[in-house]
Amino acid sequence: MASPRLETYCCPNRDAATQLVMNFQPEVFCGVCIGSASISLLLTILQLLPKKGQSPRKMPKASSSSTILLLISICDILGGLGMIFRSSVWLGFPGFIANISVVNGTDVWPSTFCVGSAMWIQLLYSAGFWWLFCYAVDSYLVVRRSAGLSTIVLYHMMTWGLAVMLCVEGIALLYYPSLSSCENGLEHAIPHYITTYAPLLLVLVANPILFRRTVSAVASLLKGRQGIYTENERRLGTEIQMRFFKIMLVFVICWSSNIINETLLFYLEMQPDINEIPLKNIRSAALITWIIMGVLNPMQGFLFTLAFYGWTGCRVDLKWRKREIPWESMSSSTVGENAYPSPVNYQSNILDSKKISTTDSQQTDEAISILSEGNTSSDERLTRSSPIYQGW
């Protein structure tokens, strides 16, 4: 799982709270991490692979939102691979791992592995948090017609730049001035924990606000498209709202245990002796949430694909052929150009007036289709309710 305690454990003089959780059934804990990460990895890849019987969707270009959703899944996959590798080495080479606790040891490879694997996991999941925040921002900007595929470059700069900067800064402050003298006080640990949990807390606080404002803007767009708010449009708005709710629900389920665990461990660190009898329930709760983290953190990748696309099925199409990415949405303009071509014998002034009257509706349809991409029923309802489908 992803926890700043992984980096703290690399310190030979680690605190008592970190020692408590890291030494609690390490074989069982690593096995849980490997099992959960492996299941999530396989199911996530299964969700993303093209399926038999699915007709490829056509659109002139991908949306920034579909690209962000793919990048979130990639971050989860790479983070899960890091968990599997780290836990496998931990289980397979216990003597190698034991050298991490040796102060002033001559073998630097155990500490290098400990720090490198922990940084890999933290960096990938931290980048996933930033991409999830960018998805909320992009959804709002798409509805406001202020975003496009070109903004993905800005998202890349912000996401990877902030993720790398915070990760390096936190590690540098934790291990200053050297690995053997780190964790000699909370002044080393607190900045590291802040840089680790800052993007997580940002998603928990900012994303619900952005999603709520996006849903309100979607309702206004649907009402203004034809001047009425039909049952189809109300249902489409509800589906978009439910999609945002599922995304936040998965995030809370997978990461709330981390916040609870860290709070309990910090409380234990403040005590003179964490082994006192009155603290037994606190220690037990910390150990239980520690195991829960090992189960839920890696499962985020698969659960997010369910929230993004729903269950896509098991019938994988392994035959290579040129086809569009299945998570891209269908734009209304493509439907208008390919499926329902405009009559060629209309007068030019009539065509011009109809183009003007349908421009806003087409832009609205494209914005809504981006938010509801991955949901076939929503795309079909949107196409049927659009002015193009109705024979404009």
C-alpha cells in the first residue's frame, strides 16, 4: 500500500509507532499487498482491453477527460506493480531486508531498495491524486467551454511537476542530513507527511466542490439546449452526478483508512510509552487499519475503472486491428456528418441559419458526451435528443 511509513521504515532509528506497524506480521501483510495488488492489476487491464462484439466508436479527436481517465489507470497499474515488487523482495529475501535496520552498515543496497521502492509507490499514487484533481477541474472547464485537448499539456506539467517536487522535497527533508540520522525528531517527519498527504486531502476537499458545480452547470446546459428539461435530459444529468459520486466513493473507501491510521500512529508517537495498557485499543485499531490499507489501496485501480466505465465484460478481443480507443466518447458532430447528412438541395441562406441555430446545441452535446463517456445508454440518449438527430 502507499504510506509515508514506508519511507520512515528506511531510517535505522525509526520511531516506535512505525516499528509497531511494520513489524506486525510482515509476512502476512506483504502477502495481503501482493494478493490485492495482483487482483486489481489483472482486473484493471481486463477492464481496459477491447472486448468482442463492441463496435469501435468514432470521433475526430480524443477528449482531454478521456486521456486523464486513462492516465489515472496507468498510475494505478504502475503503483500496483511497485507494491508487488517491493512485497515480493520483502518476502523472498528477509536477510536482505534485515540489513535496513543496521546502523552504519557497509551494504547500501538494502537502504537503496527501501528508499527507491517507497518513492516509486508514493510518486505514482501521488500523481494519480493530482490527475484526479485535474479531472475535476477539466470536467468543470469542459462544461464552461474553457477546456480542450490542448489543455492536457498544462495538466501534465502541473501533475508530474508537483508530484515530483513534493516527493523529492519530502524525502530530502526526512533523510536530512543523512539516512542514518533521519527521524531524530518530528521536524524531519512532519514535512514528509504533509507533502505525502497534501494531494490526497486536496482531492477530498476540492473535488466534491468542483463536481457539484459541474453538475449544476450541466443542468443549466441541458435546460438551455432546447428551452425545456425533458425526462431524458434529467436522467442524463442524474447519470453524470452518479458517476462523480462513484468516483468520490471509491476514493474515500480506498484512502480513508490511511488518514485514520496516520492519526492513530501520530497519537501513539506523542505518548511516552506506546506499550502502556491504556493504549491497547489504540494500538489494535492502528494495526487493523494498517492491514485494511494493504487491501484497499491497491484495489483503487480496478474500482476506479468500474466508476469510470462500469463493468466492460470478460470477452477480450485479442486480435489486432485499427480501432478507436473504447473509452472515447461519441461527439454529436460526427453523428451529424456521417449518419445524418444534410440535404444538398437546400438554399444556402436556410443552411446558414440552421448552422447558427445548432452551433450552441452541438457544443453542449459534445460537452455532455465527454462527461458521460463510457456510458453507452447515455451517448445514445444524447444523440437521439440532439437537434441533429431530430432532422435539423
